[in-house]
Amino acid sequence: MSADGFHIRLTLPRADFDVHVSLALPARGITVLFGASGSGKTSVLRCVAGLERAQHARIVVGGEVWQDGAQRVFLPTHRRALGYVFQEASLFDHLDVEGNLRYGLQRARATGAEITLHTAVQLLGIGDLLRRRTDQLSGGERQRVAIARALATSPRLLLLDEPMAALDSARRQDILPWLERLRDELRIPMLYVTHSADELARLADHLVVLERGRVQAEGAVQEVLSAIDSPVVAGEDAGALLSGRVAERDAHWQLVRVAFDGGSLWLRDSGVPVGQAVRLRVLARDVSLTTEEPQHTSIQNHLPCTVESIAPDAHPSQVLLRVRCGASVLLARITRRALDALGLHPGSVAWAQVKSVALVQ
């Protein structure tokens, strides 16, 4: 692990199971802890923050040891260079927005904390809220202020515990772009807890899947989501994530073409400018396969591919296939009958027909 990365190894007894993880995580971007409620995600976050004391633990962030059971090292929370954002924005109601942010600065250990706070205010779009009382803020605005206050400490690691759980769908859609800006423009690594597949697909760079306190899968988000033996792939949410760039706009048909390493896909024009990097979510249920290049079909997106692997699906009548299109991967859900009729097996050359694709960024 580099000096800028972070390592988490801990054991924490719980009533029904022990949380036991050992992770070496990247120094940039958003690492998402994903899993069902009660899987141990928040417990890991609280241990990293020093709010709970794990057993047999070693927590190292950016080369600084926050906890090491063997060496009897345990830094209290106030000495850990971290920011923590809770489900509910815990703002001080007797202070205005600027006062809340200034409070965050008091915990700052770095000399550039003022600059970090100024950048956070700009990236989160709260400059016009500074004189506002906190009881005059919407739920989404309160959470943006809470994130900025956490960043005001100039942390080496930002912890976010389901920060949108208390927001309705509209407010979640408001705040997601701000989180994307933080991810793309700040160099502060983030550890983000969620059980939302939508938040995962939109924000994650690195993914850790937890189940009953154990790591079930871990790695780059595209790889984990497209692994057909991964516990993330289940039911209607099974699908792949593609990273690409808007390459072309067709004003006549109101479509845009997104190019990625392995091909391109046409989708509805939502106003994203040409040249912008985007993410695409392609669900397995929306991908069909054919052994010949499609012609005279309403499905406009066709990609040559090779079948990499085949696995049983949730229902015995279906299978899940992982297919490679150049350097990119898709998942396809088809019936066992179709698999037999087409004679598909690992190594088969085929065409993937993508019926629908969602722009998640």
C-alpha cells in the first residue's frame, strides 16, 4: 500500500455475527461500502472514525497509524484527520451556515484548511447560503452544508454514512451532481456507505460488498458489478457499468452517441455536452444475444462480442452470460432454451443487442 492509500483490518463482535474485514483501498476517489441493512457497513465506518473500538485492529490512513492493537495505538476521534457526514445533517441551529463552517475550521490540522473550505463551498454550490439560518435550509441544502463542514477540517479521509438516506428522491437527485464534483475535483479519498444500487452505480470508483460482516467482493466498480458470481449481481439490478464519453449529438433524432473502449451506444439526448465523460448502466435484462449481425431490427445498438463465462441465474429457466466487447464487459440474461438453441459457450463469438441503456452521470 502506498503512503497515500489506506488500510483497514478489524474484528468487531456483534450480537448475530462478527464484523471481520481486511482491506487495502485506493488513495483517490470514492470507495463504496455496499450491502443490505445490518451487514456491518456503518460499524466499519465507526471503527475507522474511532467512534467504536474494534479488536485486533490496524487502521492506517495516508501512512498515519490511527489504530494498531499489537502496538497499543489508538488515536481518539478528535486526533484523526477525518470528516464524518451522518445520515441526518447535524448542524448547529444557533449558528448560520458560515458559523457552522467556521466551526469545522477549528478542528483543522492542515495549514491549507481555509483554501479547502473555499473550494468545498464552490464545488457544493452553497456560497449564497452562508448568511442563511440552518432552519431555513432544505434537506438537500443542509446535507451539502454538512459535507462542506466535514471538508473544512481538511481531512485525509471523508466518511459518509448513507448521506442521502433521509432525503426524498427529488432531493437525492439534487445532491448527487455535487457529490460527483467532489469526487472528480478533490483529491480526498472518500469511504461511502450505501445500500442504494443507483448511488453505487453513479458514484463508486472502488466497491466493497459486505454481507453479515464479511467482504463478499471487492475491486474496481466495473469489474465487481460485471462479475457473474458476485453477490452484487442479483435480480433486476444485475448489469454492467461502462465509462465513456459523449462523442456525437444527432439533433434531428434527439440522440447522443457515447463512445467507450469497445464500441459506442446511442441513447436519448439529455443535454450532456459533447466531450463530457459519462457512465452508462446497462442491465442484463436489456441485453440479448444473436450469432449473426442483426439487420432490420428496431434495436439500434449492436456490439460484436465474445462470451466469457456463463452462470446459473436466480430462476432455473435462465442463465447469466458475461460477454466482452473489446475492453468492456456486458451482462446478458437469456433463457437456457435460447442458450441451447444458439449453441453458445465460453469462447463463442456473438452480437450483443442492447435494448435500453441508462445515463447515470
